Amino acid sequence: MDGVAEDEGETDRLLQTQGIHIIHHYPFTQCTEDSDWVVLEFLQALSQA
């Protein structure tokens, strides 16, 4: 799992350099089993930014 965390960190930094500052990571199973909730939570975070 360390490699995944390192890749996510690199990706986060790249996105931030492009002006994307709201970054949330969700477990795969949550995304596939409860995708409506994941999208709703993300949209709520965006609306508060």
C-alpha cells in the first residue's frame, strides 16, 4: 500500500499545481457500492469552497 500512497501524493501535488485544491480520496468499494453518496459529498465540498 505504500506505493499507492506515494502515487496519490504525487498526483495530488500535480493537481494542485494545476489549480485543483479540493482532493478527496475514497476507498474503491465505497465508490462502487455507494457512488451516489461519494458524488454528493464531493459536490458539497465544492459548493463550500
